[in-house]
Amino acid sequence: MNDTKTTLSENEAPAAARTVVRPAYDVREKDGEAILQVALPGVRKEDLNVTVEGQTLVLVADRGDAVPDSWQAKQLAARPDRYELRIRLSSRFDPHRTKARLEHGVLVLRVETREEARPRQIEVHSA
């Protein structure tokens, strides 16, 4: 379920309230990395900002309207203007070793496991 809130900037009138939504996402672990898939329909790469704060990935995305000025809406559906998501990662993962790709409205983040957290074989010697 998405959390929705409405915000106003200092220079905006109440009529210009923006809808902020926590996007739907999925997290799984595979082959030594955490894979996060975040649904961001209508978001372009240039409107997306992903940062790291300690062990937390912070995602902020503005959904811009890329429609010609000559178009006029006949009916408006409710939709978010902005997405915000904060995901705290386990200490096993290194958020500074994250790769991100946005394709067809889905952001895929791959976060590598810290070297010291990876399983390793211990050699056994005979006495």
C-alpha cells in the first residue's frame, strides 16, 4: 500500500498542492547482492535523484508532464506528482557499491554485499 501526503512549497498557493507517494517496490537477494525494483511510472532519468545516507538509500523522483502545451485534458485522473522512498539496508550490504538503471518506468538498484559479509571457504589442515 502506498503512503500518500500532500505538500506545499513556500511559494505555492494551496490550489497547487502536490501529491507525494511512496512508490511500490520489491526487494530480493540474489547472487551476493540486494536487488530493489521500484515502480516509477512517468518518471524520466533527469527527474530522478538517488542518494546514500549511511546505510539508507534515498530516492526522490518528480513526475513531469511531457505533453504539448496545445493539449487540453478532458478528464483528470488522480496521480502522484512526486515519489519519495527511503530504504535502510542491512549492514551486510555496501550502499556505496550500488548500480542503478531506469527502464520503462521501473528503477532497478543492485547493491553489492560487503566483501567481509560474503561466505568463504575455510581450508582445513591435518595435524
